[in-house]
Amino acid sequence: MPPTTLLGVDCATLATKTGLARAVLEDGRWIVRDARVGTKSDPPAAVLAAWLAEDPGALLALDAPLGWPADLGDALVGHRAGDPIDAPSERLFARATDHEVHMRHGRMPLEVGAGWIARTARATLGLLDEVRRATGQPIPLAWSPEPERAAAIEVYPAATLIAHGHALAGYKVAGSPARATVVQDWPDAVVVPPSLALLALNTDVFDAIVCVLAGADFLAGAARGPDDLDLARREGWIWVRG
């Protein structure tokens, strides 16, 4: 049975910068029922575990890399200081999925092999492990729109917004016209009740809700999957509409 709950997570290294959103499927549309940022007293892992207790079959849509470039891993095995690395930079620092997103949507994700986003990636893998231990569920990565149990996918809000026809200029700035346009006119698949509209102006909560939208695209079969599944299983894959 396909999931009827979506959990969007705008990942970060700090609990207080981690956006969280929960949506449930009603009459063919995803209704956002809760949206917040984590706190020190109510950390993201605890919130997600509580939501999974309500629906153990939920899908988690995570905005962070969940793997590293295969060529980087291969190059570093046995490497010693002073030795050359022959692989080109574009294969060492960015994954196949990053290049795919750039080619299809004109937006290059941050390079997990070369930038600070690696810290977010590591923190996210730790968060996912915490949720697994708290719930007793394995929560594997999903590779088809009908996972048999709770599962997780990697998403990229910026590319999702582009795929839905929204301009990105200033969208990270609360109160910007771009942000206001999306908040006031979410795509039909996702409904944000008026009571949560102000919360959506928070950058972290906003991205968490866009993660829900990306998850909805995935479950609808509208997100393109990898041509090389074996490589994607090693590096991770960003699920984006179109």
C-alpha cells in the first residue's frame, strides 16, 4: 500500500535550523497538518519518530545529499599524502545525480565532495539513523513509488520549484515576492491551510513543505529515476519532477 503520510525535512547541522513538515493524503491531495522547526528540547529525530508512530508507513523526503561521489571514494582508498588523483574534479566532487539535475533543470546542487554541504549530509545520515533506532524500523531508501514500508528519498527543493514553474530569485528571503507567490499558490498536489501559511514564511519550514511536494511527485510517479541504479544506490539520487 502506498504511503498516506509524507514527512518533509529541510536538513541542517543544527536542530534549530531543521525544518519539518507532515502532510497526509486526503481525497487525492496532500494536506499539511504540521510544520515547525526543531528545538533543543524537541529535536528533529524525536519529532519524526513521533510522526512515524502515528503512521509507520510514512515516506521521508530529505533535503540533503545521502551519499558521496563514487569516484571520490575510489580515489581515496589507499591514497597517501602527496600522491596525485587522476579523476577529473567534476567526477570527484559531484555525483551523477547532481550533474543530471543541472542538465535538466539548470541548477547545480552543492558539491558534497568539496563543500560545507558535506557536514549537512553527515548530520542527515546521523538523523536518519537516530530515527531508525527510535522507531525500530530500517527505513531504507526508496527506489520506486510504492515502498512496502517506511522509507526515505533525497530531494532538492530548488529543483522541485523550478520543475513546477516557479522563479527562484529571492525565494530564500522571507517576505520576498517569489516566496509569497509560492506560499499563496502552492501546486494543487499540496494544500497548506491558512493556519500554517505564516509558518511557511520561515525559510526552513518553507523548504520542508517543498520537500513534501517533491515527495508527492515521487509517489505520483512523476519524478525521474536513475538510468544506472547500481551507481545511484552507492551515491544517492535526487528525485525531481519531470
